[in-house]
Amino acid sequence: MEQDTLQEDTSAERNGDDSAMWKAVLQARELIRDIFPTKDKLAPFVDGITGTCLLCREEAENSLHLVWKCTFTKAIWFSIGWGIRTEFVTATNWKQWMDGFWKGPNLPPNIPFYDFMVTCLCIVESVWKERNRRVHGEMDMDIMQISRSIRQKLNDHIMVSAKIVHEITEWRPPPSDWVCCNSDVVVSPVGSMLSAVIRDDLGNIISISSQESRVTLPKLAEAKSVCLAAEKAKELGLKKVIFQSDNLGVVKAFEAPMDICMDFMLQETKARFNKL
């Protein structure tokens, strides 16, 4: 495989559009598979964690409670999500929840499932951020502030999908006859999700890949995601490939000769990348 030097990806387009897209997709997978690092998951392994939800301070925290059943979150869903009354949706796990909305009776009338899920993910992201803010003792945001933030996110999604914000949706292609591999990660205390998108010089998506990993260190996860992109490019028989990563430490380590790689953490992934 003919590889260009691994490049740092600093484009606004990449960081503003692709990265947000992948984080939303991977966050959805974490949600539906119930692998969010909520208190019920962490308490058996970490001393000193109490199980009470920090948003309502009434019930034990698990992912379904946090983003659906919590009284704090209920108010957000009612004000943002088409007046949805979450207490009327009988679901005890995420599979039941999904079955009820995916071509099910709970989907609001005349609302495409995609639009519903965009709203859902904006709410999930904001609720999760507020939860983490309180875990770390930062200043609380009230429901009105969070609702305004969610409405702004939804407006941004509408503008991007309608191609109103051209500077965000425009993609910078690789040279003619080359392909570009962009990689990204979502890291949690219990693991990470790696992702890779391969496009040709016309901007057409050739491949989208994702992979679970037990790695919890962001830099190592970024390095593994570059290797995932390289493996997929090799599998597809692609010869002229540009790899991009937004982690400068990974870029510098992979650019350096193997015999002078100073980052011990990345030596194994660098060797794996060089063999592809």
C-alpha cells in the first residue's frame, strides 16, 4: 500500500461535521447497547460511588432512568420532544424502547424516525454532559438553559442537513486517484469505540467501519483507530491512501522512524501500522 505521511487533521470541516456525526452514531450505539458508564455499571468496581441519580436525587441511576425516566429529563422531553410524556412509554430496557419507536406505536405522528433520533441524541448528549458536570462538582445548569442548548443543536443539524452552512459541509478531497482515511474515537471509563471513514477524491464514501476496544486512554484509542482505517484500506485493495488523525501525538509518533519512536505507549500500534 502506498501511504502518504500520516497527517494531522485540523480542518474545521472534519472537526465540525464528521467528528460530530461519528460521536452521535457511536453514542447511539452505546445507548442502545446499554454500555454508558452510569453509576449502576461503575458502583461494583469503584469504591465510594453511590447509586442515586444526581439530576433528580430520587432514584438509582442507570441509562434508561437517566435519559428517559428521570423527572429532570422528563421535563426536557416534554418541552423539546413533541410534547412526549415519557411515563406513557412502558419500556424496561433499551430494546423495548427502540421497538416502540422504530415503526412502533410510540413514534409521534408524521415524524420520521431519523428526525426523532436526532432529537433523542441531542437530548442524550446534553443530559449526559449535565450529569458529568454534577459528578465533577461543576456549576449546575437548569432545565431552561439545557433546553435552549438542545434547540440550538437541533437548529444546527437542520442547517447542516439543508446545506445552509457551506463552510461546514464542504469536504476537502485528497489528490486525484487517492483516497483519504479519517478516524475518530469515543472513549469512556470502560472502553472505547473506534471508527474510520474512507472517501475517494470526489468525496464519495467508500467505507465506514467501527470497532469496540477495551482501551480507555484517548491517545492509544486514536492510534488504534488509525490502524483500523489502514486495515480496512488494505482489505479493499486501496494503494494510494492518505491517513488523517486529529491527535497530534499520534501523528508525530507514526511519522517518526521506528527505531526512534519515543512514545512507548504507541510502539505496538506504530509497528502494526507500518506492516499494513
